[in-house]
Amino acid sequence: MSSSQARAGAAAVAPMLIGVVPFGLVAGAAPVAAGLGTGVAVGFSTIVFAGASQLAAIEILGDGGSAVVAILAAWTINLRMVLYSASLAPCLGHEPTHRRLGAAYLLNDQTYALSAARWASDGGDLDGRLAYYLGAGGLLWVVWVASTVAGALVGEAVPDQVPLDFAVPLAFLVLLVPLVTTRPAVAAALVGGAAAVAAAELGAGALSIIVGASAGIAVGSLVEVVGGGARPLPPAAQR
């Protein structure tokens, strides 16, 4: 496995950690604030490893909801991982099963966005793909767990005036940057975001993510077909 590709993946994900660190602090502090304890905070981050679904499940459990409802909520929010997996499957299908299972554990929004963008322009070179993916996903996992532990230990000491909640949308907005380089991608991002917000305002709750993803995919595909392919944006627009 190529160490240079692993370093490239880690270097690519490093700027995104600006949103991951405060998000991890929130994910670590939330279970403690809900009375669930530090162990639950660390367990969620190492087993679930998915910030948005962690916060949803923690809120349900903290309010006295059942574990079944919490699990269903987390699964619903993470349905986007099915789309990510389907997208990456052709790129990693040549790898042995145990490696693909390891890659599945590290699947997250940031690693997917970086890998999809990288592999779209690597000329079909399969050798370094898994190393790049693991480099990005591995560094993000380490930082996420460390941030969660820090949040669980010192979360209550953070003043209420510090707006850590901004980290949740920031972490998702940052991951769009490497993907929005073509007209279909721009259309998918704009329509998907608008559809998700509209669905949330109409009371769709966690399903608003799926609504946004579906709308974005449909519009992006339509723009690509009508436009004769995924034409890149002009250099000035990409900057």
C-alpha cells in the first residue's frame, strides 16, 4: 500500500479538520450534558463514528427515549452512507473483503468527498486509491475521537457564549469544496441544499437529508445529460 498516497490523503483532509474539531467537542460534551457519561460519549464516537446521527441519538436517549428509537433515528440520518458506498464500490471493488470492511468503517462525509473528487481524475489508477482513502479517513478518525474525549472532559467548562453549535453546519459545508468543480455539481449542491432546508422547514426532520440528496442527484444528473457531460467550471469560478 502506497505510503505517499496515504500522506496525500491525510494532507487533503487536514484543512477540513477546522470543522471537525469543534464538531467533535460538541459530540463529546452532549452525552455528558445529557447525563449519559463520558464512556457513552467515547463509545458513540468509536462505534458509530458519525456526528450528526450521534447527536440525534444522544438527544433521544437524554430525553428518556428508547434505544430502538435512537438507533432508528441514527440509521435514518446515515442512509446517505448507502449512496456513498454505491458511488465508491466500483473504485474499491478490486480490494479484498477485509480491506473493504475496514474502509466501510472509516466512511464519512469528508473522506468520501475527497476520494470521489480525487478518483474522478486519477486516470483509473487503482493501486493508490485505498491508501489515499485510509490516509484521509484514518487521520479524521483520530482527530474526531480525540476531540470527542476533550469535549467529554472539558465540555461543561466551555462558556455558553462560545458558539460551538456552528461546527455542525461548518463541517458539512467544508466538504463541498473539492466536489463543486462542474456545472452539474453546482446544480446538485444548490438544489440539494435548498430541498433539504425546505424539507426541514416543512417538518421532515432527519428525512430532510435524504430529500436533499435525492433532489441533488436528480438535478445534477439532469444538468449533466442536458449539458452533454460534466463540463468543468471556468477557472475563475472554481476559485
